Amino acid sequence: MKKIKSTLLAVVSFAAIVAGMTSCSKKDKSDFVFKIGTANSGLCGAPLHIGIDKGIFAEEFGKAGLKFETIEINIQEATALCVSKKIDASLGLAGSLIPQMDNGLDVSFLTGVHTGCTKFYVKADSPYKTVADLRGKTIGFPGVQDSSTIAFQRKYFDLGIPAFGPEADFTIAVYNLPDLPLALENGAVEAVGLHDPIAYIAERDYGFRNILDTTSDEKFSQEYCCMTFVSNDVAQKYPEHTKAFIRAVLKASAYVQANPEDSAKLQIENGQMSGDVEANGYLLRTYNYTPSVNLAGKTVENTIDQLVDMGVMQNVKDKEGFVKNHFISFDGVPDSYVYNADGTYSETYVSKL
């Protein structure tokens, strides 16, 4: 009889512990606040801004009964803030982020945001007509592992030109991004890699000639330059929060694709961008904001494949495994959305850029 009572008590106690753990787990998940890093003065961040301005984040997290907040950050510090748990997700230039992952950056990509926004220029009277003409020349970039540098190296690699290491057939000169146009104008470099809006302003003010544009290039127009990412730890512990973020970004990107001028207007009205609506709207219109989870994965695969073959990423032994560790997709989340004229969204499962 005593044994039966002991067993019964043990069962009841275990059930109470399990119930308590389940209750705590539910409480922890409902109390968790998903922190989204956003940056003013970043035109590329239009989907994050629109997600706020149009209430898309509030709607998607609200439907799931989850909490979120947006935190203004310096976008250059986004990955460091993510690793230090100051934020959980943001967006960035994929070409700049992927080499950091080779050195242990523990984040994963989620969605593509847009193509374009990185351009390469020579002076109007330059004798160089194609990228191949720049062999042996000095090219100005914002950083050794900036996405513009990575794009240029990948283009050289496609052309069969040595693109990385001591054998690289060009010289990298690093300048602060705002200083690059003057470096080209003064002849310190033969070409520069620029990101919008500085690229747009430099072309307008100096009359530089575009020699490679990722918006229209056959290769890069089929890949995302800017993508969203999340802390791997948060994605594993809080998948429902992560899925709400993905759905919101997909919808916000679709809105920007359908309404570039209105998106530019909202950014300026809400203090998220300076400039004028016409110029900003023009730039947003030149990018492709068609969002896609699947095509984001292909962008990661293509980039990692080339960077490993080039020797830029030297710690990757298993390309496929590396992609799986740094790209996340979830069941129950559409590949993309289309924004309709009546203000509704349609889910799509086969996206094309």
C-alpha cells in the first residue's frame, strides 16, 4: 500500500513538474520580445521602414499573439548587435555578411529584400569600357570584404581572371564610402565600387560612367544584394516570432515593389530618410523588391559556392552543410507575397526576379 502511494505521489509530482515546465515555456515565449534592428537614412531598408509605417509588423506579430519592438541602430553594427543579443534580426548586404559567417558569425539569412544598389564607375573619359579592361588597375572600395569588393571579385572569377589573394589581377584601395567619388575624380583610383544613394549622386554630380551595375547585370540581377538575417539562437528558440518577422518583411517588400514612390514618401515623412521623394522613388523603382525565401536560399548557395572556390572562405569544408547552417526556411510560410491594387496580399510559391 505504501509503495502504491509512493508511486502515485511520484506520478502526480512528475505531472506537476511537466505542467509547470509547459506553463513556464508558454510564458517565456509569450513574454519574449523580438527585437528588430532598423536604421534611418538607409534607402535599402525601405521594407523595414514600411513594415513599421504601414503597421505590417504590428499586424503579423499581433495575429500570432507575440511581442516585438523596433530599435534604431547603426546598420554597420547590425551583426555585432545581433551576436550580443541587443537585437534579434535586421537586414544587410549579403556579400558583406557571408565572409563574416566563415569566421563564426552565428546568424542565418531568411528572405531576399531586393536586387541592385551596388554600381561600379570609371570617369567619363576613361579608356576602360568593360570590367575586364580593369586588369592590373587600382579599384576603390569601402572595405576589403565589402559587398562591392565581393561582387567585383566574383565577376572577375566568372571571367577567368585571378580575383583573390596575391595573384589577384587588380589592386584594392580602401576609402570611406563618401570619399570614393573624389578619389576617382582626382585619379587616385581607376574605378570605384559604390552603393546607392552615393552611387546615384556621384553619377549625377561627376558624370561618371557606369561600367557594372548589379541592378541590370545578367548575373547579379538574379541574386539579392540585401537580405534579412536572424540570430540562430533566436530562430531555434522562437520560431513563431521568426516566422512572423519573415511574413512581415515579405509583405513589406512586396508593398515597396508595387509602390516605390509612396514608400519613398512615407520614409521621408516619418524621418527615416532624407532627400526628396522623386529621387528616392526613382531609386526604389530601379531595384527589384520582389521578395522570395527560395531565391534568397539560391543567392546564399551561389555566393558561398564561388567564395569557397575562390579561396575567400577558407574554413568551409562542406558547402551544403554550411548553407543549411546559415539559411533558414519554415513550413507554413509562403515563398513570397504580391501586393494587390485593392490593398490585399496574395501568397505566391514560385517567385521570379
